[in-house]
Amino acid sequence: MHNVNANGAAIPALGLGTWTLKGDDCAKLVTEALSIGYRHVDTAASYENEAAVGSGLRASGIARNDVFVTTKVWWTDIAPGDLERSAESSLKRLGLDQVDLLLIHWPNPQIPLESSIKALNGVKAGGLTRHIGVSNFTTTLLSQAIALSDAPLVANQVEHHPYLDQTKVLDACRKAGMALVSYCPLSRGGPLFEEKAVTDAAARHSKTPGQIVLRWHVQQEGVVAIPRTNRLARLAENFAIFDFALSDAEMAAISALSKANIRICDYDFSPQWDAA
């Protein structure tokens, strides 16, 4: 497992995404992931599973300092006062004194970015989080957020997989010394796993299509992937991607799939995305 170094944060390149996981199943998956070797767990206030994630962390017996924990403040709660309360509530549910990374989950055009970023900095200064960042920020919003922040932003978590061209956002993150954290990194599987670029590489390396796609992520400079699974068996498979490397040609063939330009997570409150 390697870390991505991003403005002072060492973020494990592969993490466990927990969106849609709930209750005991969520806690068990977290514990199992940590026993396999994962050292990065991603949750959010809006997932309504922080208590389960916290109980999974405790049950694992892994020292707190050895696990990188990210949570997020929902876009309706990023005004000053609301953001701090959200962060405090997240810590209570997680049963932690601080998280490693606190993100603004989505931008909110109704709330001045300056005040949200100021509140985010205040939460870091107060010790509730070690690092701060954003999620679902376009290149324009990202450059504004960076300019407004006293503390360095360490990550922009965005939808990223071979079917979506995120070159502009990735370039902006790299220029700023930030990590790009890929959610939906497997594009929910399906047709992606049947693409020739993926199946050929899988055959060559004796790996599964999912492992090939995750390897594509972590082999890119500054990219972290947080695949979500609800199957214990899949956890170990997703983690076994650090014992091989894709060739430049294989990387390029997989990257070329981005012309499909398929975005899975698009809502009425989404920002105006960067054009591909």
C-alpha cells in the first residue's frame, strides 16, 4: 500500500468507501477491511452510518493513528455555525476526537464560499480535523477555494473512473499539490468490466477487471481510490492491486475510454461541471 502525499497529508492510495452501507453490515465491513490491510475509511454525515463506521474502527483493534478517516459536511450545512455543528456531530457519532480529513461534500451557491472555507479552517484550527478539503468542486470553484483558504486544501473528492474525463480537475489538483480522491472508481462495474482495454489487461496480469481499473487509478500520480463494496469477499480482491503494474499502453487504452463521458452522480444541486 502506498500513500499519496498531498500538502502535508499522507493519504493511503486505496480506501474503503462506505456510501449506502448501514448498521452492523457496515461495521463488519470496516473491521474486515482493516484486518485485510486497508488504512483509509471514507464516510459522510449524509451517509447516516458514521456510528457504524466508528464501531467498526473500534472493533478492529487497529490503533487510531494508523487509520486515515475522512468525513464530510453536507451541502446544506456549510454555512458558518452549521459547518462546525456538523463536524462536532460527526465526531460524536464516530466516537473520535478528530478526523484526518473533513470535506465540504458539495458546493452550495446559496452560501458564500468564503464563509464556508473560513468555517472549515476554523474547524481545523480547533483540532476537530487534521486536514481539510472539498468534494465535487469544479476547477473554477477549486481555484476560488484554494485562494480563500489559510490552511492548505489536501483533496478534492470527485467522481472519477475510466468512463469520465476528469483531466482538467486532476491537472488542477496536481498543480495545487492536492490529491484527487476518486469516488465511484469502478463506475459501478457492468459494461466497464467488459471493455477490451480492461479484459485484455486482466488476462495479461491474471487479475480481475475490477483490480485492473483500481490499479489504473492508483498508478496515476496524486490519485486515491475509494471503492465501495457490500461483499466481504470483494474487499480482499480490491486490495490486491499493489503487486503488479500496468504498462503505459495499458494505461492509455483504459484512459481512452473516457470519451464515453458517463457521469453517474449528477443532481439538481450539482455545480456546472467542467466541459470535457
